Amino acid sequence: MQNRVNGRIRAREVRVILAASGEQLGVMKLSDAIRKAQEMGLDLVEVAANATPPVCRIVDFGKFKYEAAKHEKEKKNAGSKLKEIKFRVNIDEHDYVTKMRHAEEFLDKGNKVRVQLQFRGREMAHQDLGMKLMERVRNDLTTMANVEMAAKLMGKSVTMTLAPLPSNKRKRHFYSDHDLPPLEDEADDDEDDDDATEEQA
């Protein structure tokens, strides 16, 4: 909702709060309230239009907009989690598709996805195959996500982080399979397990 500022406020009288200190200046004529804000080099911003009379704050409007946008962003991110999908270099096609379906499910719910590929033993000699697999994952998910952190080799694993596209731009390739086993029921993650896991961001 757009906040009305200064001369755009329609009420004749407004209840005024000084934002910097939280001090209530009481009910004032709109013209007096605007003059008071201008004397302080600030703006009169309507924050509760439906109140009687409407509530306005004397504040720096630029700073007010910044804080409002920051709060909105934090609210949007509050529900998102960082999910993890693990791969092996020699993963078979069926397992690959199953994991990609899980990845799309996560992204479709607005979660970020961390893709991890673990090298074991002699597999370290095939790092090029690992990077090609990560590239395939990235390409297969381009209609669902942006790369937030590009694939990077750290120790014996390659990690990449994907962030979901806006919901109206997401398009799934690996169709939703409602018979997928819930991840919570999969085997516990240990050193020899490459099942998908999740964690709180």
C-alpha cells in the first residue's frame, strides 16, 4: 500500500507522532502538521489511513521507504529454508530424476536449494564429470531458479546454491510426483548416504 505524504494526505485533521522519539503531538490540523514537519526538515507520512483521525508520522520519507522495504523483504524471507540435495558422480538416471523432482518441489515452495556432489576415493580423479553433472543440474533448473552461488570445489565436494525465481516465472520440467516419499522418511544422512536432506537456513 502506498503511503500518502504531505499535501497528498486528504484528512482535515490528523493524529501526529514524532517518529524519532515516539512522542505523540496530538490531533492537529493537516496544514499545521505539514508545517511542523517542514520546520524540522522532514515529511508528514500517513501510516494509518483508516484510523479516526488518520495517524501520521513526522519522519524522513526516504528513510521511511527504505525501512518499509527492508521489513517487507525480511518478512518474505522469514518462511524460506535452505534445502539440500546430494548427488554422486555415478548417479543413475532414475535417481537423478527423483532428486530433480525434489529440487523443483523445494524451489516451488520458495526455498533455496544447495546442491552438493560428494567425491569418494578414486572419484576425485573424475572432477570434470562432477562439474559436468553440476552444470546439468543448473541447466535443468534454469526455469525454476537462479544460481546464487556457482559450483565450487571445496575439499572432496562441489557445492552450488540456487535461489527460486519469482513464482510467476517458474516452470517445472520434472513433473510433480505426489507419490514421492517425504524426505523426512528417508534414511538418516551419514557419510555413505547421498539422499536429500534439509536444514534450517
